[in-house]
Amino acid sequence: MDSTGDAPDQGYGKANGSDRPNGGEGSDRPDHPGHREPHHASMNARLNWLRAGVLGANDGIVSTASLVVGVAGATANSTAILIAGVAGMFAGALSMAAGEYVSVSTQRDTEVAALSRERRELAEEPDEELDELTCMYQDRGLSPGLARKVAVELTARDALRAHAEVELRLDSGELTNPWVAALASFLAFTVGALIPLLFITLSPADWRVPATFVAVACATAATGAISARLGHAPAGRAAVRSVLGGAVAMAVTFGIGSLVGTTTGV
Ligand SMILES: [Zn+2]
């Protein structure tokens, strides 16, 4: 059973480990069957997806902008700029997707292996596993009696899930699908890359570099601010950093492109 689309591509374990309040898992998950509200884990997962998408788009904006501006520094040939931009866009999107696929697959293999080890242990030595769960609840601050009670009740309901959540910090029902993660990265990068590509291609020749520069500044301000807001950080500072990062990248590649263009006489 895997509900794809719901897990962050940075790895589910990490999302659970760092973003969830200490030991509060399950407290927001109502016991009544017919009353399933979106709990914190899936909210965090969704936010992580969104943040990863915004960062992917930012990558697409900055790397493609730097590439086309660099080529524009060397040559006024519109076709050359367009070819470089399109090739750069696909190169970046495919490379992001491949990297994401590999990293999420590895993460998933690790999670699946951990879950099956846990399943085997539960089948072979249920008493030790119950003690283990009890200990983990005691470590989290419950009294021995209450920890035992919690462990017994959770084991009766779904032992694997209880161990997965407390011991492995992952949700046995939600493993990340590497194909979904790869596709999401591909799309995020492409959407970002289209911004500088369209501006450099459609602007009049004399204006294409400054127009792209301005468009990229606005776009990176937006990605910086949005990703900061998603992480509850101040948006203004993040926007400024993001714009500066993109501006430096473009200025450097434009300078290098101009230099190469002058020395080779393209
Ligand atoms: Zn266990």
C-alpha cells in the first residue's frame, strides 16, 4: 500500500524526524474510524513537496538564466542562444530527475528493508519487541506503567505501524515513490527554466540581457520569499539572498561569456 504523491522527495524519514514535534506522533491522529483529519505528518509531507518544488524551480531559473546570459555575452546569434537555453533546460531537468530518482530509490530501499526487518522481529520475538516499545515510550517521558499500557494498546492495534513510527520514525503506509519524485523535479526545473528562456528569446536583441536579468530578479525574489514562508522564516531576507544569488550567477557567466566571445572572436 503506498500513497505516492504525499511524501517529500527529500526523504520521508528526514521529514518525520526533524519536523515533527518531540514524541507527539499519533496524538493528532484521532482514533475514531470515520473521523480522519489530515494529520501533521501529511501536512508536513505536502509542505516539503511544495518547498522542494520551489527550490527546483529556483534551480531552473538561475542555471538556465546564467547559461543563456553567458552565451549572449559571447554572441548576438539568437539561434545559438535559443539552442543553448533549450539544451540547458533539458539537461538540468533530466539531471535533477535522475538524481532525485536515485536518491529517493535508495531512501525507499532503506525504509523497506527496515520495515521488513521490523516485521520479522515482531513475528519472531513479540515479547522483546513489546519491551522495546515500552522502553521507547519511557525514554519519551512516560511512566513505566503508562508506557506499558500504551505499548500494549498500540501493539494490539497495529504493531508494525507502532514500531515504524516510534523506532524508525516513518509511516509504514506512506513510502515515497521515486518516479513521482523524479517527475516532480523535472517539472519544477522546467517551469523555472522557461522564465529566462522566454525572456532571452522573445526580447529585442538589445534588451534581452537586461530584460532577462530583471525577470530573473523578480522570479528569484518570489521563489526565495515563498520557500521562506513555507518554512516559517522571514520572507524579505530570503528574497534578497535569493535575488543576490541569481544576480551573481548571471553576472559571472555573462562576464565569462563576454571574455570568451572577445578572445575567440565568435
Ligand atoms: Zn521494534
